[in-house]
Amino acid sequence: MNLDDGRTIFVKSHDDPPAGMFAAEARGLGQIAGVAGLGVPEVLAVGERWLALEWISPGRGDTASWEALGRGLAALHLRGCPTFGAPEDGFIATLPQDNTPADTWPDFYGRRRIIPMAELAIERGGLDPGCRPDVQTLCERLPELCGPPEPPSRLHGDLWSGNAMMDATGRPWLIDPASYGGHREMDLAMMALFGGFPAACFAAYDEVHPRAPGHAGRVDLCQLYPMLVHAALFGGGYGRRAQRIIRSYL
């Protein structure tokens, strides 16, 4: 969108968004901003049905760009959060996220992410209701499945490849967050979905903030939540894939 003063801005809009959706995104952008070398668009204004952001001229990144993204994400995670969760609830796409804080990651992941999204996917026909007992059993096992305890990290929260971009200079930017305090492996597992990120990005991340032992065996567990989100939004094979992940950890 071009303004009268000659500036170009980017405006997101929705005809009938859930109440507070764009305000939550604006809040999330502020929460992940301020990491050296990692851009986040400035929020110019926000309304109930729209969000105005600074314009980022898109470009193509090279290996150095992806390494900068990895280091920047590690720095964001190291920034930390007071708790697992957030003071206010949020959204992922148009779906609600309960951010009520919890003392441990397994408790938060089970009660605030897996169970509510599984129930929403069942309600919308994207997940077989017969999987409820398996969901419950999985959540009971999360303390032994989630790996070594770590303090809460500041997460992007929806970091698939479409929510990271390079500008015309090759600088990496993060967009469209669903931010909260969580386990950093959630962002890293999401980065392996839907196109993925180059190996150089993960290698640079590990140089700054090495992943805990056994992380490769927890990728599917962390990807369960986005699979449930997609099952709730789109149904089809996403629900079946979510069920396969659940059963693989039982």
C-alpha cells in the first residue's frame, strides 16, 4: 500500500477475524524484536480487522544469511521468558492459543497445546474421536518424553519457512509470530516442516545455543502440535499424521 507521503507499507487484513487476533500479532512482533542482525517489521498501526507494518523489500539469502538467521534465533531463545506461557492468550493462524502459564514444559505442552488443539480438531472433523485415550496417555508421558528440563525460551511460535524472509540486502527477518514462552525445540521442529530451512541455519544455531542430547528423537513430538493445528484447519491427512505421531510415542 502506498501512502500520500510516498512511503510503502504492508497491510494485512481479514474480513471477520477473531477478536484481538491482529492485536496479538502486533504484541508478538514486539516480543521477538530487538535481536541484533535479525529483523522484525515495525508495527505502524493496528485495528480490529487489519495490521499495518513497515514494508520489507524481499530478496534472496545466501549461506551467510541463513547462518545469521540461525544465530539470531538462538539469541532470541536465550533471551528467555519468565514462565511457560504468556500473560495474554494468543492465536496461531485464526485458532486460539491458551497461554495460561504453567510451571513445567510438559504440563504446558499437554494442557495448553496438545489437548485443546486435539479437541478442536475432533470438533471440526479433522481428527478421529477415537484417539482421545491415546492423546491422554501421551500427555501423561510427556515428563519422560520432553527431554532434559530447560528454562522457558522466547519463541516465535509458528516458524515454518513462510514466516522467515530475506530482504534485498540478504538480512533475515521474522514475520507472523505466535509468540509465547516455551521449549525452544518447538521452533526448531517447526523449521523442519513444510519446506524446511538449510542445514547451515541449524549449524549456526548450535554454535550459539547447542541443542540438548536426544533432540532428534523429539522432533516428531514437537511437530505434533502444528499437525493438530493443520488438522483443525484443513482436516485430511494432517489428522492421520497426527495420530501416527501420537501412537509412535506410546
